[in-house]
Amino acid sequence: MERNSLAAVVRAGLAGLHDAEARVAQVVLEQGAALVHQSVSDVAGLAGTSASTVVRACRRLGFRGYQELKLAAARETPQDDGPGDDADPTARVLAATVRAGQEALGGLAATLSPTDLRAAAEAIGHARRVLVAATGLSGATAIDAAYRLRALGLAVDLPPDPLTAHLAAELLPESSVCLAISHSGATRSTVDTARRARAAGAQVVAVTSYARSPLTELSTWALVGGGQDLVFGMEAVAGRLAHLTVIDTLTMIVLALRGEPAERAVSASAEVTASHSY
């Protein structure tokens, strides 16, 4: 789609939309480039409808889903951040990327609740088993989280695929925790894993970028932090920087709460790491 054409596409498709879908289209027209910072649940709330209707409206307008519409919205964003247009393009990209990361980390204090952080850490620290669920770009954050929690002496499961994750969630023992990581909070496989874990009696800790999403709706605690979705039209790393910081904070709190057992586990982890170094 060409730049500045999103509004034209939406207006062209309005006539073929039903009432709720038309309200979604109107929100898209009103929000424009601001959609980059909004989740599917945010748009649903503004339109007074459901997330599924938002997705259906996007498809009827010719997009594969809400994420593709957001990409189109990103192209509407004026590219005037950072050094001027006559500056070195490399310096311009670097400045925009660094600024996105700084904004993501700087906003954590406003979106994270210390009370929820401690409660989530207490649940994880006392859990019989911790199931870490994520997919796609959140997978790297999940690997980091699983390693850190295992290094604290916790029983951690990080299934390699959604099917195994769903099975693991179904079979969670009592007093378990599902740590679900999803930037959008709307990744179906991750949300389904969390839902199955909740049905099995586990508590769900969500790490996500949006306060309103299918994942936060079913979570026990939602730890929210993230940056803009896109930098120069490409997926930004800013949200993952924020999520890694949340994981780092969680593990430090768990370490303090578990005391000597966690410290012994950390020492053992350090010895294993040292044995793999020259």
C-alpha cells in the first residue's frame, strides 16, 4: 500500500461494512497513524465492539488482520524523528532506534505496578512449576526468562511448540504459574496456553505491552511495559527491551524472596557457566 493511502482504502470499503464494522472503520479513520500505539482491544473499546469484530472489519477492508492494518498506519507516520532529512541516514536510524528504546524503558515506572510485581514474584517463587509461554519474537524473551528462573532453582518448563505448550498447561499441578509473554497480548497460541493453565488452576502472569488485551483479561497479574511497535516501518526491539527489563526485575525480586535456596542455586548456575568458559 502506498504512503498516505490508508484513509482512502478505508473510506472505499465503508459501504460494504455492517454497523459494528463501520464503527471500527470510523475509529481507524479518526486515529490514523496513532493506531501504531494501540492494541486490537483498544480499538474495540473505542468502537464499542469486540476484538473479533475489529479483526473481521480489517479483513473486509482488504487486510489480513489488525497487525497488517497497523503496518499500513505506520506508513502514515511522518518520518521526521531524529536528525533532519539531510543528515546521515545511518545516524538518523540509530537516533530513532535508541530513542524508541529509551522511551520504552523510561515508561516502565508509569505502567508497572510495584504491588503486582511483588505479588507475581511471590507466586512464581512459591510455584511447584513455572510454565513459560511465548512464540514469535517474544520467544527470545521467554528463553531468557526460563533460564533465569531455572538458575534460581525453580522447576521451569519452556515447551518448544504451541501443541506441547497446550498439553503442558492442561497438566500443570496445583500451585503452578504460567508466565505468558506476548507483545500484543493477542497471540492466539500464547493466549490459549494461558487460558488452559488458568482452567487447570494455575495463576497467570502476563508480560505484555498493552493494558487491555485478550491475555490481560484472563491473567492474574498483568505486567505492562513496551514501546512503539515500529521504527521506520519495521518491527521495533523497544518492546522486547521493556519485557526483558520486567523479567530481570521479577527474577531479582524472586531471588530476594527465596533467600538462601535461591542463592545456592545461583552459585551452582555460576559454576556451570564457568565450566563452559576458557
